[in-house]
Amino acid sequence: MEFDHVAINVDDVERAVEWYQQNLHAHVEYRDNTWAMLKIGDVRVALTKPTEHPSHIAVKIDSLNEFPQGCEIKTHRDGSLYSYCKDSEGNTVEWIYWGNKV
């Protein structure tokens, strides 16, 4: 298991992308009108609409067996499998399985 990305909610994806590019020299890996994936140094940051995704941290897993028990596994539009679960304090953690995509 390793860190994959952190996701923060923004009201305006385009405006937020511009800010991160100008102020943190972010490189855009993906962008549409509902979310963007940025690379800032070695860290990936997702800018997401609150109606699309919760703010969260994501960990990449290497096996389907690493998904936490009791949390529903779903499929992202890019084909990756994921599960959002809450930690002991109510924060969202995403387990993401890229399969043979990575």
C-alpha cells in the first residue's frame, strides 16, 4: 500500500487549477469541468467538486484483498476500482486499485 493522492473540494475547478499552477507550479495530469488531477512535486492533488467526491486521502493498493471489509467497492470512470471508508474520526479515506493500469 502506498500514498496515491489527496483530494480537496473546490467550488470552481478551472479557477483552482490556475491558482495551483501559478502559485505551486502544478502540472495538470487530467482536467474536466468536475475535477482535475495535479502533480505538485511528487504529490498528486485532486481538485474535486463537493457534489462529485468527498475530500479525502487515497492509498493505492496492489491487490483486491487489501480493500477494507464492510466498505462497498465501486468503479471510477477511468476503470479503477475504489472504496471510500471513514476513519475513526469521520475523515474519508479512499482505497484505489489500478489493476494492470499502472
